Amino acid sequence: MDAVFVQLSLPPLVIGVCAAVACALPGNFLLLRRQAMLGDAVAHVVLPGLVLAFVVTGSLAAPVMIGGALGAALLSVALIEAVRRLGRIEPGAAMGAVFTTLFAIGVVLLEVTGASGVHLDVEHALMGNLESLIWFDATGWASLLDPAALAGLPPQLGRMAAVLFMVILVLWLLRRPLAVATFDEGFARATGQRPGLVGMILVALSAAAAVTAFEAVGAIIVIAMFTAPPAAARLLTGRLWTQVRLSALIAAISAILGYVLAGHGPLWFGIPHAVSAAGMIAVVAGIILAGAAAFGPHRRRSGAFVTS
Amino acid sequence: MNAIGRFVETPLEESPLAIRGLSAGYGGLPAVLDADVTVAPAALTAIIGPNGAGKSTLLKAVLGLIPRQAGQVTFWGMPLVQARSRIAYVPQRASVDWGFPVTVMDVALQGLHREIGLLRPIRAHHRARAQQALERVGLAELAHRQIGALSGGQQQRVFLARALAQGADLFLLDEPLAGVDAATEDAILAVLRALRDEGRTVVAVHHDLSTVAAWFDRAVLLNRRVLAEGPVGLALTARTLQGAYGGRLPAEAGGLR
Amino acid sequence: MSGFLAALLLGAGWNAMLVTLGTALLGLAAGAVGTVMVLRRRALLSDAMAHATLPGLGAAFLLMAALGGSGRALPGLMAGAALTAFLALLAVEWLGARTRIPEDAAIGATLSVAFGLGLVLLTVIQVAGLGEPAGLESFLLGSTAGMLRADVLAIALGAAAALSALWVLRRPMTLLAFDEGFAAAAGLPVRLLDRVAMTLVLFVTVAGMRVVGLVLIVALLILPPVAARFWTDRAGRMTVLAGLFGALSGWIGTALSAAAPDLPAGPMVVLAAATLMAASLLLAPGRGALARMRAARARQPTLDRREGELWAALRLADPASPLIERDDGHTALSALLPPDRLARLLAGGER
């Protein structure tokens, strides 16, 4: 039993938790800065990035894929800004115009280049393949101390953990300017800080987290974790850093509970198959958000900021 | 009777806007608490008070734009639904997106939406009335400009023209004189005075204590509660202002006494 | 190429013609309805609704299969899709109105959770032994294969209904989108109007998810209005133009896809709309990027700095001398000199 758990369930669980937390943490600031749909946009544009990287290099190696996806993500952010400014339209419409276009390009490229037969396909991109992240070399808990077995861990685990570490490190280093820039951009500028730069770092960090998580666990977890846990945490506390910590906790709970429910839930109904773990993780996050929206102590809009 | 100074003389059914015990806000603590106001007809009334006093909230609650938590509001003794066609509202300029694809004339015509209705075509006499309203605020030549091409003061005047086109008897304006240029200030004041002289009633949220005495006939002093109401000179005394602004009483207000 | 031309001119066979006409009609309705959403600043709300059709499709499939039906009956699937899309709308509204979550975050959360639930239901259909939900997956990215006359007729009816509703409500809808406060104070039924607009979006989404797919249908609601905005400053014209752009995108996209079967129709329609948008962004007279660049160059002040200072001196000597008024309300002087220098000059501190 232990061996099976360590082989089949431990890696997806750890990767899922890392991906969820890595997306939820920057999601807090995106939420407060009214950029919450950025995760959605990035998740859509990763597909053309992956396909283009594959078409250009002919390689499916992770660095190539992640590089392509990250490039596409940053390009999309620039395009959204350009359309918004030139068209003088609301950011939501600019965002929708850009990310659907890039996604359509990705789908067409996939069909035209025949990349769909190899490894990439739209369904995989949307749903992820959390369940397939298996640690073949594991024989039990002892394998965690066995260097030979550890070398056989799914590479996504190392990448996801590294990105999570980076996210935490950057957010910690920027904790003060980020808080000021998020709360009052004008004040930040007036006091000689660089809120624009802080915002750009946040966007780049979010894109990195989204791309890595996308490659490991699929689009839907990325979008869900960027929005649902920070939103739920926002309703549970009025303090920024408590909210950030709570959102990480909620993301981790969603990942674990969602994975377990997807694997074992159907068994309770006598069905010996698992359902989509990525979907279930999003659903659990949604249930937590609904609970917070109904009962959270800070769910109401504060009356203190009403301007006359 | 919660006000420090009160000079009630208009009977409820003659008052264009009578507020009784109104509490309102965006959830949580009410931003306006237990307000009583009896607006006098054919007068310019300022709603004045410090930042965050609930001035705009009061106006919005009166119009049913935000939930009322308690109290009653009547217009000439009638509820809002029956009086709606006689009321014109001028929102804060910053509350809309000025990049929106409409022309100055389109906005002025919005004031006539009740008469034009859903399906009827816009007739020449509708356009003439909208044009007339634009002339009154000095924007006749700009009728076919896109609204984003106007200066801030001109935008404020477009909003006023839309209200004029409505031909209402009660005008409720949210900070119509905030941050506008001198030409706009003069134009708006002239229109508001003309409206009063025609027998119409104007209520405007105002933020500037130093000009209130020169520009308005009456004042409602607000800081969550109504602290005074009446002719400017009587409502705004050192004592009532102290009550509203506390230690933050701006120096220029001293000239009021 | 000749295949593309034939398809463009409706000469590539009965079926291709049906698909082309149907998609063009869909584009017409989507472009016009989308204009309302873009102007009301709620474009992404339609994205949430589109993604939220997936759980409805799955649930309807399961229900119909459990009742002994085929699971793929289109009316049932459409009803399910519309129902969950509407529930998603309610969820976004509830989160936005009752809590302090900003609307964009409410949209993102609802979209992803609903779509996640849809994925779970799709796998449930698979593992419950109810057969491959292969028919359902074609709703993700759309498919024009097997589009029938009845489908085109249904789209035509839906489009006609949506367009007439839009025409009747054009004035209150524009007023509401421009100035919600004024609209509400004037007694317009704001909530009802918003609900009607969302119902129209729902029509377009449910009609379009088979053709363009629920992931991309929002593109057809957003791209044509954004393109149209570059060509006009009037909401009414923008709506008409967006409808035309949408119809054109549907037409060209499906013709391309008919000529080259490798190219999936839905994404091609979106790319056609995106090309129109990009062309408008660059080339439209007045608001387009190129025109604006040219205008900015032409607007370079004609007075040089020295002349500006002379102007200032003149102004000092005769305060009543007129300043050049520019379109944007600034004076020529304020455009020529840095504000602090201008202030010093005008104050007489520097001659």
C-alpha cells in the first residue's frame, strides 16, 4: 500500500500542492490590483507558445516548452496593453480579444503542423495530466532517501518546487514595495518608489508560475488557483499578509482534497475509475470560496471607505 | 430633531424634497444616519460637509441608487416613483467613461429618453430641445464632438445640459463645481441661478466652504448626520461648522460669520 | 485557392453553403450583442458564461442517459448548457454584489470552477460506462461537421430574435452602458436590462458552441466590437459595424476551413475576426494607430521654444493679449514650455 501511494499518489499530490500554492500567492496581488483575469489570459496563451516552440525547435524538452510558453505569456501581456491603449477600451475586452486570438492561433497551428499527434493536444492543455505524474522508481517511503530512486522523480516536481520557492522568495523580498504599490500606487510613486516596476515583476512572476503549473497540471488549475483561493481568503480576513497565508493554505487544501476525491470519490459509488483530478481541485476551491462568501467574517464590503 | 440649528418653514407637501429619518450606506455602518432635510422650493441649496461626510451617499439614497436602511423620502409629498419625471440627476463627472462612443448631442438627447421612448424616431423638435439645452451651457458649437474630446469643464456642462433637456423641476447635482475651470464655473452658476429664478429647485453637493455663502441660498450641513439646515448665513455658524468639521475647520470658513 | 474562392461564393456544395451562412448569421448576432457587453464593460462575463456551459452539457448528458435516452439529444444539451451558464451569471452577480470580491476575480473564479466541474462530469460520463462523451468534446472547440439545415434555421431564428431585441432596447441599453447612475435615477429597470443583455449573450453562446466552441465563442463577442470601435464614435454605428464584421468573420473563416479541411472552422472564424481587429487597430482613419501617429507628428508645435518665450513676454507686457487656444483646452504656451518655467515667466520672476 505504501509503495503504491509513494509511487502513484505522492508525486501528483506534491506537484499539485506546489502548483496550487505558486499560483495562489501572486494571485492575491493580482486580485487586489484588479488584474485577476491575468491567470486566465496566460493560461490561454500558453498553448500557442508551446506549439510554436515545438514547431521551431522540433523539441519537446521542458526548457524549450517553458521558454516558448513564457515568451507567449509576456507577449500577450504586452499585446493586451497595446490594444487597451490604442483602442481606448476596457481592459477586460482587450484581454478577451488578445487571449482568444492567441488560443485560436495555437489550435490552428496544432492542426496544421501535425503537432497534435505527438504530445500536445488541446484537451491535455485544458485538463492537465496530474494523474500521469508517476514515480516509477519508488518502492516505498524509503525511496525518499535513496538517491538513485530520487533521480527518477517526475521532472515537473523539481521545476514546480523551484518555481514555488522563487515565488515565495520574490514576494518576501518585495513584501513592502508590493504592499504599498498595491494599496496606493500614487503614494508609492510620490515617495520615489517604482510601482510600475513592482507591477511588472509581479506580472512576470505570475506568468512564470502559470506557465510552469500549466505544463505540469493544466490550464484549469492555473486559472482556478489564481482567483478562487485569494478571493476566499479575502473574505476571511482584512489583513493583507494573513490573506496571503490563508490563500496558500486554501490552495493546498484544494489540491489535496481535490486529488483524493477525484481518485477515491467514484469508489464510494462503486465505480473503480478516477475522475478528472484537475477539475475536482477547481471544484473544491470553488466550494471553499462559496463557503467563504456565505459565512466569511469579512465578506461584506467595508463601509468605512464610502466617499462622499 | 437631531440638528443643532433648524429653520423649518416649508410644509412637507410643498417641499420638492423632504427627507425624514433617512439612514443609508453600502452595507455595514450607514454613511448617512437619521437625516432630516426639508428642501425649500425655488432655491439653491448646497449639501456641504467634510470629506466622507456622506454627501453623495445622501443624494444617491434619495434617488434610490443605493439601499435605504431606514426613513422616508418624498418629492412634493409624493414617493419617488410618482415624481421621477420631474427630477433631474447630474452624477459626478468621474462616474462615467468619457471614451464612450457617443456625441455631445447624444448625451443631451438622453435627457429626453422618457419622451422619445423605445421605438419612436428622434424628431427635429427633440433635437431642437437638446440643442437649446446645449446653448444654455455654452456648448452649442460642440454638439457633434465625441464626448472624450471635451475638456473636464465642458464634460460637466454636457451633464448639466442633459438634465436641462429633461425639463425637470428639481435638479440634484453631485459636485457640479468640483475641479472645473473658471469659465465653466460661471456658466454653471448662471444656469443654476436662472433655474431658481424660473421657480425650479436646485440641490447640489458642494465641497468648498469658502464659496458656499456667495453661490447658494441655503445649506444643509452634513457629517453623517444633518447638523444644520437653513439659509446659509443661519445654518453655517461657527458652532455648527465646529460640529461638522471638528478641529479641521478650514481657515477660509471664518469669513462666513 | 480556387477552393477558397468557391467556398467564399457559396459554390463549394450544399453543406458548405449551409455552414457558411449559419456561421455568418452567428457572427452577425454575436458582433451586435457583443457590442453591448463591451460597452457595458462586462465582456469577460460572457467568457465565464460560455465556459460554464460545459457542466450543463455534462449534466444534461448524464440525466438524459440515466432516463434511458441517447444523451446526445441537442435540445436537452442546449437546455442544460443554458441553465448552468445562467447559474454562473448568478454566481458572479452574487459574489460581486454581496461580497467585496471585485467582479473580475468573481468572473475568473466562477469560470474556472464551472469549467472544472464540467471536466469532472465529462470523466464521470466516461467512467460510468455511459459511452465516450466524444460528441460533447466537439463542443469545446466547435465543429461544423454534420451541421444541418435545421441547425442553420435555428441559428437564423436566434439571431433574428437577438437582433430585434437589441434594436428595440438600443436606447436604454446605450444609456445604461454609458451612465448607470443616471439610468437608475431616471427609473430605467437596470437589473432587467442587464438580464436581457445576458440572455442575448446566452442565446449566442448556446447557438455558437456547436460551431465555434465554448472556449472561443467569446472571441466572436469581443473582437468585432473592438474592431468596430476604431471606425466610429457612435454607439449605434458601432453595433451595426460589429455585426457586419462578425458576419464577415464567420463567412471568411468557414470558407477557409471548407477549402482546407485541416483548418478547424471555429478557430479560423476567430482568426478572421482577429485579422479584422488588427487591421482596424492599425489602419482605421482617425483612431487607428497609424493615423494617430501621423496626427501626433502633425500636432508638433509650430512655434519653437524661443518664440514661446516671446509669447510669454508679450503676455507679461499685456495681460489681455489672447493666447492661442488649442483643441484640448490648453494654451499654446502651456504646450511649449515646461509648466514651472511658464509659471515663473508669467509671474514676472524671469524676463
